[in-house]
Amino acid sequence: MSAPGPADTDRSTAHAFSNGLALLAPHMLELDRFLHGQLAAFEPEIRAMADYCIDTSGKRIRPALVFLSGWRGPGQISTDLVRVAAVVELVHLATLVHDDIMDRAEVRRNRRTAVREYGATAAVLLGDALFAHALNLATQFPTTEICSAVSESTRRVCAGEIMQTLRRGSTNITRADYQRIIDLKTAELFRVSCFLGARLAGFGPDYVEAVSRFGRHLGIAYQIYDDLADFFGEEKRVGKTLGTDLASGKLTLPLLLLMERLTPAERDELTAEILGQHPVQSGLHLQQMRSLGIFGAVAEAVTIEINTATAALQETAEEAPTPLLLGLCDVLRGQVLALQPAVV
């Protein structure tokens, strides 16, 4: 019997993810209703633009983390969880709008990006409007705890993006710098999604802390996977513009490891491309990554973070959300496997 190929893995991974989200179908339906109900809060002149961003949402992983972390059983849909899931999704959508501007990305979720649709200036302000409305929703909880957590996380996400922006077009970045950036810009929103879900569902402080650590490490793993997909993915399968990291001078883990393994002459050439001095040779560098084992090294980094996330929930197997959250780790492992280059 032959081993399953990437296409088979894609199908099984999608099936696993669909099964996991099937439990959340009523929650996601309520979230969708809530988000579209918020359009009336935007000025009439920009409602269509906000609606465009909401409709460009993907799998809504962060809201899923809210719902799963606050899982109390099927048929229980908390209005508080729906509202806070909308908050984190709006923050995430705002970051995507801004990311696409900086990356000059043209496609996201198989649609034109907001920057492509409305122009860079309007897209920046649209992202700001989404951020502002997310924080406005957070103020509507009876205590300041939720708004405080969301606003602090939003600041941290922005700090991560700023750090990455200041290092674009530079090779002056270490593995520790990279880890810090993705911890802030991606993992923080995963972490706070888990924190808010568990907290609002009334779980004890030990579980809230454990699930928050789970979310953080799952977020780091997901970002490393996303950076790997930028080189080894296929646009139709992934659903967004790929190859933007090198083109925009963003030094991610695959490029950091490639720099370490190239000859001095090859490293100088890649450095010149990152600095914008030479045209980008994406095909050449993908070939180099394949021959120098970059995929395996980056995939191992994803696995380490997934294992750390799993370990965070080791003592909480009796809690209802735990098996559902651990299922997300299996899905991410499958997504990494689906990217694996074919052995020639």
C-alpha cells in the first residue's frame, strides 16, 4: 500500500477540521449574524467596505479558540462568547488588512485584498475602523477585565507588527528576534482568545492559565507553519498570495535557516535580494531549501511548539474543552505534512 500523498493529506486534514468545526456550526452561525449585525454601527459610507472584510474571513480560528476554550457542551451558546469572539475576529481582520498593505498582497481567501480593492490609504483607515469597533464592543461587558485584556493584546499585536516592519529589508535579525515577533503578532491573539473563552465560561484560574499557554504555543506553531507555506504552499490551496515574505524583505524562519546553510557567495546574493539590491529569485531559493533540508528543520520547529501546547493541557484532561483543543494540534500537524515536498 502506498503512503498517502499531499492531496490525500489535504483531504483528510480538511475532513478533520470540518468535523471539529461541525460542533461549532451553531456558534459560528451566531457569530456571523452578530458580525453582520454590527455593520449598522459603521458609517453608511464605509459599511460595504467593512462587510467586504467580514466576508473575506477564513476558517475563523481565533473565534473557534474562544468557543472551544469555553466549551460546556453541545447546544450551549453563550451570548458573551459570541460577542468576545466577534471582538477577536475584528481585531484579527484589522491586522490582516494592514498586513496585506505592507506585503503588497493581492489575494486573500481567494478574493482581492482590501488594499487591492480600495487602495492603500483607505485600507489603512479601514483597518483602524475595525480595530476601533472591536474595542468598542469590548467596553460593553459589565466589567473592565475584557476590554483591558483585548486592548493590551491589541497593543502587543501592533508592537509585533512594528518590530517586523522595522526589520524589513534587513538581515539584522536573530532566531530570538523572530520568535519574539511571532509571539507578539500572532500568538498573542491566539492566547487571549483562549483566555477569554475559558474566563467567560467560568473555568477556574488554573485552567484559564493552562489554556492560555496552550493558545500561545499553538499560535507560535501556526505562524511558523504559515511562514513555511509562503515558500512550499500553493496559492490555490492556501487561498492567498504567497512568496510575499522574501519579496517584502521579511526574514522568517525558513529564510533564517537558509542563510545559515548557504555558501558565503550564495548568502551574499540572498542578502542583496533581501536588501532590495537584486531581483528576487524565488525559484532558486525554493530549490536551495529543498536541497538543504529547510522544510524538515522548520517542520520540526512547528512540532516542538505543538508539543509544548499539548503539554500545557496535560493535567486538564477531565475538562470538556481539552480534547477539542488538542484536536486542533492534530489538524495543524496534518497541514504541515500536506506541504511536504514530494520525494523525487
